[in-house]
Amino acid sequence: MAAFFLKNYVRLGVENRLKAKKIYTMVAFVMLIALYIVIFRFSAEDGEQSSDVSTRVTEALLKGYYGLLGKSGEVTTELVLLLEGVVRKLAHFLEYMAMGFLSYSIVVTWRNISKKGTLAVTLQVFISAALDEFHQYFIPGRCAALKDVFIDTAGGITGILVIILFTKFFCKKRISQMESPNFSQ
């Protein structure tokens, strides 16, 4: 979505650019709110429900992996239990990576990349992660873990870095090409 927006941005007139920025912001904001709802719903599951979901996801990933390799092996309980923790932490990381990506893409849509914007989104992700863990503290069978706050924040920072790298290496080159007199569509 961000790639499409940035790729076509320069081709638009000034009025259409503003309209495109507003539309992108609204779409990204709705996706961000949806992500917060998903995170809250997962955090509201009690320990048993959460473990069941993690087990099913781990089993599905292992079956898909074996399918890609062309192996028809039975997924063992031992392997699922061994990898379930990794899958849970990876899910934490990816949820917050999406949060950092969406939040920072909104910031960059309206402002240039800046230390202040990066810090603000990093703080938003950190506070969101801390509140998520605080919420889990009150759910039966769940506990708050500072380690998860750091994993979540690392995911958010990774999402921010994706936007920074994409903007620095792809967009600047593409925009300068489009603005050159020799550019043809």
C-alpha cells in the first residue's frame, strides 16, 4: 500500500497529492485501529485459550513447512511444544512491527523523516506494549512480562526502519527520476 502510494505520488497534481495523502492517512489509521483491536482481543484471552491458539498456529506452520519441503511427516507434540514459544514471540514482534510501520508511515506522509517523529512513534509503540502487558496481568492464566515489552518495541522499531529504508533507497531515487525532464511514463 505504501509502495503504491509513494510510487504514484509525484504524478499527481498539488490538489490531488493532498487528497491522496488524506486518503492514505485514513486507510492507514483504520488499519492501525484494527490492529489495536486484534492485539487487545488476543491479550484478553485467558492462558488456556491463548495456549490453544498458539498450539494450532504452530501446528499449521509446521504442516505448511513440511508441505513445502514435500515431506509427509506427522507433526509431533514435542516439536510443537518446543516451537510454540518461538511462534508466540514472533507473533508479538510482527504485530508491533506492523504498528510501527503503519504509525510511522502516517508520520512520514505528512512530515519528513525526523528524529522527533521516530522517537514519538517508538514511544507510542513502547507505551502500547507496556499497556498490553499491564492488561495481561489481570487476565487469568496470563502474566505481564517485561521481555515481551522489549520484543514488541523491537518489532515497532523494525517497522519504523522499514519505512526509513524504503523511503531513503526507493522513493528518493524514484521521485528524482520522475521529476527529471527526461522522464517518460
